[in-house]
Amino acid sequence: MALLKFETHKIAIRAIFANKVRSFLTMLGVIIGVSSVILLVAIGSGLQEYITGQFKDLGSNSLFVVPGSQGFQGDPGSAFANNKLSDTEYKNLISYLGDGIETSLVVEGSKQAKYTNNTKLIQINGVDSNYFRLANYTLSEGEKITQNDIAGTTKVGVVGPTAVKELFSGSSPLGKYLTMGSERIKIIGVYNSKGGFGGVDRDNQIFIPYTVAKKYFGLERPSTFYLSIPDSVDKDVATKQIKTVLLKTLKAEDFSVVSQKELLNSITGILNALTLGLAGIAAISLLVGGIGIMNIMLVSVTERTREIGLRKAVGAKPIDILLQFLIEAVALSSLGGIIGILLGALGSLGLKSFINTSITPWSVIIAFGFSAFVGVAFGTWPAYKAAKKDPIEALRYE
């Protein structure tokens, strides 16, 4: 009996390799489906890991005050267009909040910057002296903006690596002046690369005292208040205190107070839904591949009718015939799944030079398991048809 089962496996595998081109074309749908699932999930997971890493830079004790009642979950364009935050709320926070709670603010804009013959549109961030520490910006050279710079409205700035490369041709910008409009900003520092985030190059920025940003560049409204809450202070209590202070001058719909954890959960939730949606779309090609397998197996059953009759005539049972064709279908889909996994992994490695990717074990297991399931699901009907053939009629088949 065991020998007969072994022979069934041998016959099934031999049939696959007897028509190599047809077998490969049959597997193609499964290969494309599995590799697409692996690759899209790798891109989604890599993006999620990258964003998580970026938010960890801010620290788990961070709170943010942003315009609009929905915070980062609503329409950011609408929220910032109707921004009601001002210096009044910031000063109230500083005077009201207890010791140990550090604050910073950012006012944002953009200007065409020029040095000698080089020009570039650059992001301007008006900040105070606490910002670099709270937002975890470190310097590669030079010094940070100080409280004296804030108080004296000193025209100094700290630039990123992209600005250094494109405006100063890669040479040290320290002590040099960057012209923006009618104003000249002395460069006193260069911060370490922060990379891109949300399609924005965070290395193409200049940080200047917020008093300079307000006076000379007309950037009046703070876009964000940063707050660092010590471990000894309950974050829920701190959030209530912050809201109490802000509600003295603003309405509830004018602002949101969000934590680093809430912000991260919101973004990762969106990314998870997007990744699963893309993987689901890619999985459709697996179903198409399964239909292809069923069609080819039905053709194969018809072509091999005499073989089926001969096997039955020499003692093969219907279950042996069913297993033979089912093994062929599962082998085709499983082999296609393995090839698809390898291609997806190679594609992920190739993309690492451009974007962050991360292959997750669960995506490999699910993709391969689904490819094997496709073989069983779409191979059962052709195998059943083969098993039910009458041996006499099969031998007479021309």
C-alpha cells in the first residue's frame, strides 16, 4: 500500500516536469500573487517601523498642542489654515504649568534661500531654546540657538545637511550668511540628519529664533506646542491642566492635546489598514492563479484519460487517481508560492536602497499557506473528475 502511495507521488511529480513550460505558466499567477503580497507587506511594515522609530525620538513623555479639534486625525490643511494658537496661550502654559514640565513652540514657513549663486526653497522653523532637546535634534557642528538669541532677536540659524549640500556645496556653513528675502541669517550650527518624513525632507530646514521668525518673516501663529512631562506627573492630569489653561482664551474646537502614543497609534492604525488593503488586492492574483491551475488540471485530466483508464485497469483505486491529480495541483501552487516568496524577498532587498522595507514572518506564512490552499481548493474538482472516470470508457478514449 505504501509503495502504491509512493508511486502516486512519483507519477504526479513526473507529470509536472514532463511539461515544464506549461507548469511554469500555470504557476505564474501564484508566483505573482505571493511575491506581490510579500513585497507590499514588506513596504508597509518597513514604513511602520520607520515612523515608529521617528516618534521614539520624541520620547514617550511628549505631549503636543496642535490646531483643530481633531488633532492629527483630521484635515491638517483645514486645521492649520484656521489656526488660533498664539503667543498668549504659550505664555499662559509656561506661567501655569508646574516645575519639571518643559515647553517649546514652533512657527513654520518657507522662503527662497540664497548663498552666492546657489538658491533653494527652504523650510523656516522659528523655535525657542528648548526645542532642540525636546524634539531630539543633535548638532554635527556649531552651536544651538540660546535664550539670549531669543530675547535679543538675533539673526542666527541652524541648518540641515540638505541645505549644507545644496546651498553651501557641502562646505562648512559656520559663520556664513544665508540670504532670505531682505534678511541675512548667520549660520551658527548644523544638525545631524533626520531623514524624510511624510514626503518632507527634514534635512532641508533652518531653525531660527521664533522672535526673528515673527518680526522679520511675518510668521505669527505657532503651529505646535511641545511639552515634555516628567515621569512623576500623570499624563492624563497634565493633559487636563493644559486644556484648562488653553480654554481660558480658546474654544475646545480650536486645539487638540495629543500624546506621542496617541499620535503613533493613529498613524500605525492607518498604515496597518493600508498594508492589509494592498495585500488583499495583491491576493486577488492568487485567486486568478488558482483558476489557472484548475483550468490546466481539467485539460490535463482530459489529455490523460487513457492513462487514467490504464492505471485503474491494473489496480489503481479512485483515491489513488484523486491523490495523483491533487498532488500535482498542490505541488504546482506550493512551488509557485516558494518562488514567489524568493522573488518578494529579493524585491524587498532591492528596494532597501530607496525605501525602508521589512519582511515579516507572518506575511511569508500566510502567503505560502494561502498558495497551498489555492492548490487544494482549485485542484479538488479536476482530481475528483479524474477519480470518477470509468476505466472501460477511459481506455476507449481517443
